[in-house]
Amino acid sequence: MNLEVVMQLIEQKRYPELKQELQNIRPVDIAHILEELNERDTLLVFRLLSKGIAADVFSHLSSEKQAELSTLVDEKELSDILDELFFDDKIDYLEEMPANVVKKILKNTSEMERKLINQFLMYPDYSAGSLMTIEFVDLKKEMLAKDALARIRKIAPDKETIYTCYAIDEERHLEGTVTLKDIVLAGDDVKIENIMQKNPIYVKTHDDQEYVADIFKKYDLLAVPVVDNEKRLVGIITIDDVVDVIEQEATEDFYRMAAVQPSEESYLDTDVFTLARKRIVWLLVLMISATFTGFIIDKYQVALESVVALASFIPMLMNNGGNAGSQASTLIIRGLVLGEIDFKNIFTVIWKEARVALIVGSILSLVNFMRVYLIQGYSLQISLTVSITIVITIMVAEIIGGILPIIAQKLKLDPAMMASPLITTIVDATTLAIYFTLAVWIIGITV
Amino acid sequence: MNLEVVMQLIEQKRYPELKQELQNIRPVDIAHILEELNERDTLLVFRLLSKGIAADVFSHLSSEKQAELSTLVDEKELSDILDELFFDDKIDYLEEMPANVVKKILKNTSEMERKLINQFLMYPDYSAGSLMTIEFVDLKKEMLAKDALARIRKIAPDKETIYTCYAIDEERHLEGTVTLKDIVLAGDDVKIENIMQKNPIYVKTHDDQEYVADIFKKYDLLAVPVVDNEKRLVGIITIDDVVDVIEQEATEDFYRMAAVQPSEESYLDTDVFTLARKRIVWLLVLMISATFTGFIIDKYQVALESVVALASFIPMLMNNGGNAGSQASTLIIRGLVLGEIDFKNIFTVIWKEARVALIVGSILSLVNFMRVYLIQGYSLQISLTVSITIVITIMVAEIIGGILPIIAQKLKLDPAMMASPLITTIVDATTLAIYFTLAVWIIGITV
């Protein structure tokens, strides 16, 4: 709705009204509108924004749009926007820009900030260092509550959060955390070290973002301090960035579980060749692996020749095994990711899956027998072969699906790898081997 | 490590030391320790905790452990713990307890609180109402900043968050939000209505939790106010609960995409029959659907009899199609969930998937041709049949995998349903139909 109003005002060149209208729209919504506009209109709308709002809007744009806008505005405008950005948003921006833009920007920043930026750009992707911001409030632990409050009032406007402050000693070692709530509630002359929470939870710059997210979830934090190897406070991570991490990690797992290599870009922004490249490797691996399943059929070609009807059950049996296996593996993978299951539970999992498989397999088998024998009128031998195969394959599929992710994690592999596609391929071969063995035995085919 | 120390102290009956040790462990970690202890030791450790800490620990226990502990402690102890709990934690607890325990607890609460509890218990599961807490700070909009700060100081200890306060009018209608930061930074005699953010973002009690989570993500919020149908402020939702929702929604999608009915309980806590029940329905549906794939093989039985070698490629072809289809559907489902893709993108998706399929399919087809024709030495006709089938099935699989989730969402179905298992079943039938049609045509079998 906003978008239409804005576009109409642009078209009718009613710029003063447009400027008025923009003041009633939230920055994040303005960013969404800009994504839909062409270059000329983007620049026009962007220049109607006040300086503070412009930076806020800019930080919510996609990196494609940020890049576009960076080439449209002049150097002075760009450096004005960047000055207004929070430090972590600035780093995020610089990481996405082409080298020549970064160079141009760094030329215009002070030596001190340039050094800091370069240091931040060097933290590994997905590390705590790459997530943190430097806009936090640090307080000397000997400070009095009233002086702390005065300091907060003074420096707050530039800080991303003031609700948790960080108490440090002379060498900037992290000593404790103290909430604004505690400072506000404390008497004026109480020392920070007497109201601070000692032994604060912290993460190190090189910790993985998944670990950081786990810490937030476990302790219900709003922000966590980040320290270097000497335990000196260098930054903080706020929960809004962690929410993004949680979403990102889930997306990664969804991709991996579908045998797609993870990617950070959204589907629509990814070009066709990249999309193809992210999928082809696993498809090739799985295709070659599936060849072995073919060998099993080859081996029993004689059996198949004498009872060609056996072939028509192959798709159903393979699907059954694959589906049961991926049900089990998904439950276990998710349990591992959420920390509900670990290696010591492996026997519990096997025992549980075996019983579930017995129930599920028996029902499927029974329904199948009625259909094949009573309705479709196949011979008793064929009906039995197919139905018994179902029980055994469901059993095998659920146990394989249950233990492979746990073993993968133990071997420091990503358990999400052991999802549907790989499990299906493994279970397929087993299913067919069981099927033909039973066929030879029950129907009495001479191989 | 903590667990071992605690267990050792229990065993050696060194209770004073144990009490001392417990003061150095964070409540959430104590909760984790309790989960591992037997009834007697649980009660012992729990009674060594100070009252405030005990409630905090209690709120972090699993609902099984909470139920266990509720039967172990006497009525007085239980009501003391519950008095210390935040209101939303109390509701969560009551929701999980058996009816007789709830009754016993409600008997001991004041009529006003009982009414409030009953009202909260009536909000639908997964609604904003069921997530919200009543421990927030409301301020009359005419208040002065200094009076607001005084009020906050007075009531803060009982509130879950004081960092965002809510400005209301005489009828408790939500008028705006004001952060503690803004109040602290404002002059003493500024009215709240002059520093508050007007037109605040809010949700309604009956909004779905997924919508609430989206609002938090979009606007980077720490808390959101909840209003009733008359726009009167009734509660707030804080981000720590939203983090759980995001995780829960992802888990639901993982389950649905593996054809498992979602469940809130963790795998290890779910009994075998429930696990079986959550899986059997879809397995039955998929097994019956897979029967149609069998019909196709039946139909081409003559072709298969004359060239039995065709059978050995069926598993590989089916897997290829299934894998490619689930890659595409996973990317699209995730894009839909994250709001990156919607119905208007359907043609973009088809065009993109068609091109990706052409690249991926051609590579797979070529590799397969070399293997089958050059290495395994099959006839040119068979090699061509298999290789051409690959390109076409990949094409069909990726387009079906790409559009079905989008159509499902348009039909108000959960797109996650259109994941690997269902796509695989649909693609299988198509794959075999293409395969045998090509076989008849290229190899020249008379059917």
C-alpha cells in the first residue's frame, strides 16, 4: 500500500508531499519500497530522507541495492551515510562491496578507524568477531552508580545497547556485567563492582556463530560480551544479530538435508550457474552411488526374468524404505542440532527405532498384503515376499536413519549430511538385496 | 563437571559445602543437573536453593521434571515457588500439569489471579496471547519523565523487562512505546507523550506465533505489545520467547518436510507409540501412491521382459529425479518461509529451474552416458535411452519441485508438505513413464 502511494507521488512529481509521506513510514518499510524502485526513483526517494533516517534505511537494504546506491550517490553523501551507520552494519556493508568501492571508502576514513575496520574484516566468516559491534558501554568497575549513569547518558546516543553495560579493570579485562536496571535501581553511591554480575558469560572472537547462538538460547541473553585471547573486552553481540544466525543455521541445515550446498544469498538473487553448481556435486555423488543398486538388480536378473512381476514392486519398496529412513534421520538430526540427543543416547535410539519400525512396518506390511493378495490377486508367494520385505526394510531404514547422523556427529561431520538423499541411496541397495533374497527363497526361483 | 561435583557432595553427605557450591552455579545449569538426578537427590538439592534461585531453576526445568518435583514438594513449598515465577512461566507450567495438580494450585491462589490465569489458559496454542507476559511497565502518556523513572524504579523488580515501556491513555488503549534509554536521556519535565514513539508496532492476542516472530525479525524488536480487539494493552511478548518460537517453527518444518507429523516433545521424551503414530499416516499415503508407479511398470511389462537390462537403471533414475526434485522444493519452501519468494514469482521460479535443470541434467546425462556406454558396455540404444531420460526427468523434477510448494501456499496449505517424500513419489511415476516411452521408441520394442 505504501509502495503504491510512493510511486504515485513520484509519478505526479509531488515531491514535498512525498517527503511528508516518507516521515510516516518506518525505515525498514522504506527500505522494502526502495528495493522495488528503479535507479532514478531510488536516488530521488533516498535524497528526500533526513540524514539519520537515510542511514537507518540504508542498513536495511539488500547488499545488491546497497551496491547500486553506492555507485549512484557521490563520495560525500556516501561517507555521510556510513558515518551514521552502527559499526557492525558498516562492516557488513564493506564485506559485500566490490574491492574498488571499499578502497574508495577507506581512503576517506581516519587512520584509526581504517585500522579497526581492517581488523574486523579479518575475523573469519561466521565467527563471533564477525558478528560483534563496538558500540557498547564499558564502565570501570570502581565507578559509582551515579557516575555510571552520567556516563551512560553522555555516550548512549551512539551505542547500540545501553541495557547491559560491561565492567572492566584497568587493562580492559572483562570483570562483570551490570544492567541498566540494576544501575537505575541502585543507590547513587554504590560501586559498580558491588552490583555487577561476576563471572559473566562471554564468548571469544573466534568462536563459531552457532556456539554463540546456543549460548544466547541457553541463558536467555539480550547481549553477550566478546573477548580476545587475553580476555580483554573487544565487542558485544546483540540478540537481533543472533536471531539472524539462528535462521541462517536452520536454512543451512535445510539445504544440507536436501543435498544442496548452503548459500547465503536468497534464491531469487542467485544466478542460474551458482544454483546449478550448488546442486550438481551431490547429484553426481548420489547418481554414482545409485549405480550399486543397479548392480543388485543385475545380479538377480535371472530371478527378474522368470518373475517379471517382481519389478513392479521395486518403486514402492524403495520409496517406503527411503521415506522411513528419512523420517528417522530427520528426527535424530534435529534432536542433535537442538542438543537433545548425543552420542551416549545411541543405544536408546536404536532400541526406540527398532520398536517404532516394528509397529510401523507391521501396519504397512498388513495393508500391503491385503492390497496385493486380496485386491490385486497376486500369488501368495509374491504377496508374502513383498510384505515381509516391507517389515525388514522399514526396520533397517529406521535404524540406519537413526544411527548414521549420530555417528556423523561423533566423527565431527555435519549430521545434516545424513539426511534423506544419502539415507535413501543406502537403504535402496539394502531393500533390493532383501527383496530378491526373499524372492529366491519364498518363490523358489533358481538363480 | 558441575554435575560430578554435585553428585560427589551428595554421596558424601557434605550438604553445607553443596549449598555453597550451588551458589556458584547458574540457575539454568542447576536445572540441567537436576534433570540427571533421582527423585530423592532432586528434592535434596532443590531444598538447598534459596527461594528466588529455586523459582528461577524451576522455570528452566523440563515439564516432566516440573511435574515430578510438584508431587515431591508440599503445597506450601509449591505455592512459594509459583509466587516467584514470572506470569508467563507460570502459565507455561500450568498448561503442562495434569488437571488435578492445576486444581490444587488454583485453589490456593487469589480470585483475581485465578481469573487471570483462566483467561490466559484459554488463549489458543501458538497464539500471541499464549506467549505474552503481564509483567511489563505501562505509563500514562501525560506522565513526566522524572515521574516515569520513579515509577519504573518502584515497580521494576517484578517486571520481566523495563527497557521498553508502554504509554497508554485513560482507557488503557496503547498509544505509544518509550524506551528506558529515551526516558533516561530526556529532561526531567518532559512528558512521556512527547518522547514516545507513536503508532507503535503491536500484535493482537489471537495472532499466530509465526506472524509474531516475523514482526520481531522484520523490525529488530526486543519486545512487542499485545492488544485485545479494542486495542487495549493486555501484555507484551519478549524476544527470548520468540527465539524459542523461531526454533520451534523450524523444527515443525523439518518434521513436515520429512513427512512426520510435528510434535512439541523431544525425541527421547516421546514414547514409541506416539513416534509410530506421527509417522504411519504419511507412510501409508505414500505407499498407496507409490502403487501407481508400479502400474506403469506393469503396463510396460512386455518391454521389460524383452530387455530386462532396463530394470537395473530404475533405482538410479528414480533417485536422480527424487533428489533433484527435493533440492528444488527445499530451496523454494525455505524461500517461501523466509518471505523471499511468493506467488508472483512463480514464473521466475519456473524459468530459473528450467535453466538450472538443463545444466545439471546435461552434466549428469553425459557422465552417465560415458559410464554406461563406454565403461559398462551397454548398447548405444540403452545408453541413449537412460541418458535422455535423465535430462528430461531432472527438468520435470525441478519444475515440479519448484512450483508445487508455491501452489500449496497459494491454496493456504503448508508448503513444507510439498517436500522430498511427496515430490519423490510424484516424480517417480513421471520418470518411469518417460523412461519406458523412450525405451519403446529408441530401442524399438513392440509393446
